[in-house]
Amino acid sequence: MSSSPLTFTPVEAISTTVQEMRTSFKQGTMRDMEFRKQQLKSLLAGLHERETLIADAITTDFGRAPQENVFYDILPVQFEIGQILLNVDKWAQPDKPALISDQTAFLMSSMEVRKEPLGTVVIIGPWNYPIRLILLPLVGALAAGNTVVLKPSELAPHSAKAIESLVTEYLDPRVVRVVHGGVPETTELLKQRFEHYFYTGNGMVGKIVAKAAAEHLAGVTLELGGKSPVIVHSDVSDLGVAATRIMWGKLLNAGQTCVGVDYVLVHRSVKDKLIELFLNYIENAYGRLPQKSADYPRIISDRHWQRIKSLLDATKGTVVPTCDDQPDQADRYIPPTIVDNVAFDDPLMSDELFAPVMPIITYDSLDEALDYINSHDQPLALYSFGSNKSNEYVFANTRSGGALANDTVFHLAAGNFPFGGTGPSGVGRYMGKYSFDTFSHHRSVLKKAIAFPPPSVDSLRFPPYQGEEN
Ligand code: NAD
């Protein structure tokens, strides 16, 4: 949280940077798979050598513990590169679709689906997991053979600077470039032609990115957010484990996690006990004075702090004391906050909270709770704690980007598992093979024999058509 080390890219230099990446792609820089792998290995080496520096940069940006920076930002990228290196040769092989037996016209043909790069792609990242959310798509794009322009978030300037140093020192400049900036620079970047626009952040900017992609009739992936609910059923087998996993999923990054828990829908019979267990978790994790805990992050900006404070002032729910300190604007600190007796129309329920604030809604009828979820935007994640039967009932009767039974957030850690939203929580998916496919064109290549044994089906294809009357 010190002054910014970033120098924004001059607006007039942006089109040249993009053009250089386009030219490099056309020259075939990324054609060779061994070269792509060598780039990924070099990036992996950089991530190991610079692990501490990168973790410290994130801590400087918003006070998150260095251990969390390694666990949630750096390690996942290292793991992803490892998985890609192991599998990319297999993923890059053409698919050979089986011939449908009665399609005699294709008998002397071969069909294959080749995995070809898209071209030059842009990846625009947010501040909240500033390393993983820019480097995870990057490694997929490189594995698939694209050249890339990266735009890290200016709201995490030390992390953005760390990305630039990493890219500059460990990757070939013909392959990736970094553009820094805020709205004017990103607006200029979005005017440029890319073959794919990959954006992570809020939905309002997501629409701007989708329109920019539409101008060029290009592909788009939008990784957005939303209000991800947790349902706690009366038949949950271990409420203690549930409470720990739910509160962890709320307070991780001080609530500023796209798949973080937004609110809890809890069956009346277990509500009081759940709140008691939440309070135990908070005290064990951060003590009575979380502001003094080195493990408790800050809110990213004054604007977001004000937004959260206004919501807390406006709620009609009952604020449950969790600790001994108070919101502190100068420090952009919001303590862990539980709000009980929240109604569906409470201000806390209007938008994604992105805050360490847990609204608790009590339900008697599960269908009523599901009706509430289904009458709002499809969330990025949905969590259900209960028996298999209860969890399956929830999954069968709702829609969401991802769904997780008996835990929160953890589905992001599973390798080769598609990550993405649906409806307003996002468009498209990535991770592992899904990233490779997102950044590849599946080109159908049909090779026919020039000669066809009689009786040729070609005779049916060209006029004059047999048996037709003129
Ligand atoms: P942010 O403010 O850092 O913005 C993200 C990017 O958009 C930045 O690079 C920024 O420069 C750019 N940007 C901002 N305004 C712009 C404009 N007018 N035109 C063009 N570009 C612009 O991050 P944020 O949006 O505050 O991130 C938080 C949101 O992102 C939350 O809604 C969260 O749920 C969502 N999110 C989603 C995921 C996911 O993987 N699905 C991950 C993290 C965050």
C-alpha cells in the first residue's frame, strides 16, 4: 500500500506494441511446439526464482499474507504450467472423428480436427488475484501457440510491475508484451484487432470488452463475478467443518474473491449453532483484533471501502459482534462482519458484496431458498452443505458457473477442471485442456481422394439430376 511504481504505457505506443505481436505471429514465431514449451519452462523457472519477490509485491498492494499469495496466486500457476508441459503434446494432436458408417460419400476421405492457434490475443486481468488471473490464461494462450498482449490491473501496481519484470526477463519479447494503464490505455488497447479478447473482472467492463470483440468479430472470454450463495441444510453431517469452510471462503482475501461466499441460506434448525461456530472460526483465525493480524487483508480502494461501509449502514439485518475493533477508513479496514436476520430485499442482497461481510438468511422451505437463487443472476459458484441427496437436489434445481458440495472455493484448485461462469457471471471457460481449447481454433480438415470407384456418388451431386423432369 505504498505509492505506485507503475509507468503507464503511452497511449500512442499501444497500437505499435499490438502490431509487433501480430507480425511476430504471422512470422510463425509460435509454430514450433518445442519453442512454446521452452517458453513455459522459462516462465516456470522465473516463478520459482521470483516467488518471494512476487508474493511481497501482492502484500504491498493490499496487505494479504505472503503465504496466501504463494498458495493462491503463484503455486496454481506453477502447477498449471507443469500440467500443460505434461499434456500439451497430447492436446495438440488432431482429433480424428470416426466416419459415420452410412456416409458413403466420405469413404475414401480422411477427416481430422487440427488444433491451431487463434493469432494474437489480449488478456486483461483484475487486481484481486493479480498474478494467477493474468498468468493462468497466459500459459494456456502460449501453449496453444498465440502471441499475447497482457494488461494487468493498475489497482495492484506492485503486482503489475512484478508481472512486467517476469515477462521481460523470462519470456521472448516476440511472444508476449505488457501494457500498463487505466481506463484511457485499456480503451485504446481494446480498439486494436485481436483474435480473442480474454477479460477477468466486473460485468460492467465485461460488456465493454464484449463490444470491442464484436467490432472485430473476434472471440471473447469473460470471467466475471456475482453473488455466490451457500446453502446449509438441516442434514449437514458436521456443522463444525461446514462453518470453518464457509467462513474461510468468505474471509479469504477479506471477501474480495470472485468465487468467495457471498451470503448464507441456512435452515432454521441449525442457524444459531452455525453463527456460534462462525464466531469461533473468526476468533481462532484472526483473534479479537483482526486489524492487528498479519493474515487479514485490506479493502483494495477507498471507493470500495466507502461502498461496503454504506451497505453496512443501510442494512436492516442484525449485526453480530465478531471482534473488538471497528471499520477504519484510513486503513481501508473492514472487520469480519456477520449480519443475521437478513431479508431477501435487504441492501446487502442487491449486488455482489466483495467484502468480509456475511449476510445470513434463514429458510424453512428449501424450495423457497432455491426460488430466490433462481430468480436472480446465475452465480459464478454455488455451494451446498448437506447429505448427498440434499446437495444433488440443489444442483439439479439451480444453475451456476460451478458447484461444490461440502466445501467452498476449492473447485478452483482442481487441475484440468473448467472454470467459468454462466449468464452474467461469465462467458466461456479455461484451465488445463479447457484453456488450450479456448485459445485454439479447431480447424476441420477433410482430404478426399480425387478418384472415386464406380458407381461414383459424385454422379448424384452434379446436375443434370437423374430422374428429374425438366
Ligand atoms: P479491476 O478494477 O482491476 O478491473 C479489471 C480490469 O479492467 C483492469 O485491468 C482494469 O484496468 C480494466 N478496466 C477497468 N475499467 C475499465 C474500462 N472502463 N474500460 C476498459 N477496461 C477497464 O477489477 P474489478 O473489476 O474491480 O474486479 C472485481 C470483479 O471481478 C468482481 O466482480 C469479481 O467477482 C470479478 N472477478 C472475477 C473473476 C473470475 O475469474 N471470474 C476473478 C476475479 C474477479
